[in-house]
Amino acid sequence: MVNRVTEYLFTASALLLAGCSEPYSILAPAGPSAKAVTTIWWGMLTVGVVVLLGICSLWWYASFRRNRKYSDADVDERAVRIDVHARQWAWDVTYPQHDIELTDEIHIPVDTPIDIHVTSADVIHGFWVPRLGGKIDAIPGHTNIVRLQADEVGEFGGQCAEYCGLSHAKMHFKVIAHSAEKFDAWLVQQGKTQ
Ligand SMILES: [Cu+2]
């Protein structure tokens, strides 16, 4: 068995080396035209190797980073849940733990991870608050979760990021980040008015 493997390796090596043998090899140019081709060949090989190494490195980094990010997100018990239902052409917002309902407006506490559970009543919309986090699709019959967090108090614009009909461009909303105290006061006030 070992002898047969050695035999195959020897034959394969001989064939490969035969391809580089001088009578037919572009790697042994003997004239100006052939030298130009050889230069391009080495250039293409170099660029190809650099691109391959770059892609492999990014792939490895992305795989490692993704695992770490999701495991960190799962263990954060401070996360506040807010449900967002998209429809043509508005955003219905509910706070499941507080029995609060809003439209086109999301209030959050600052410095706190917020898990937005996003779904849709009709077509696919795109939930996006550019200054606070990534986009997530709002899909009928399915719930996606995106985590947002504001590092400062203020008002942040949100916009539908998936074409969803005639008024798609007007399907915007705002996220208002309060200090922890003001957010608690806002919750109490909403509890009284709803
Ligand atoms: Cu839209």
C-alpha cells in the first residue's frame, strides 16, 4: 500500500515537473515576447495569492467574531425587549412588559442593550436606525431580532430600508434615547395615559 502511494506521488511529481521542463515552459522564456508573458504570469500569480490569503483571513476573522458576538449578546440580562410590527406604511411599537403602544416612535434608555423584535403585517420592510445599529428585514410571519444601543441621549432617525410600495420613502420613525431616570418617568407617564 505504502509502495503504491509512493509510486503515485512519484508519478504525479514527475508529470508536474514535466510541465515545467524547458522545451515547453513559459517560465523559461527565451525571447522578449515570451518574457513579457512570463512577467504577466508571475504578476497574476502574486495578485491571486494575495487575494486568496486576504479572503481566507477575512473568512477566519468573520467566523471567530460572529461566534463571540452572539455568545456575548445571549448572556446580557439587561437587554430590554421592544416589539416592532411594520405595515404599509408605519411602524407599530409595543413594550410587552409595560403594555405600552406607540406608532413611528421608540423610546429607549441610554447605555442599555435593546432587543428589537421585528415582524411585518403585509410585505417585507427593512428596519434601520443608521446611527444605532444594522438593518434587519421585517418579514410577515417571521420575527427577526436586532440589538440597538445608544451611548448618548438624543433623537435618532429610522427609515424603512426595503422598498415596500408607494409610500416607502415616507416610512420613517424616530428613536428617542433618555437617561435612565427620564426613561423610568416616561414609562410611568405612559402607564397613566394608555
Ligand atoms: Cu419600505
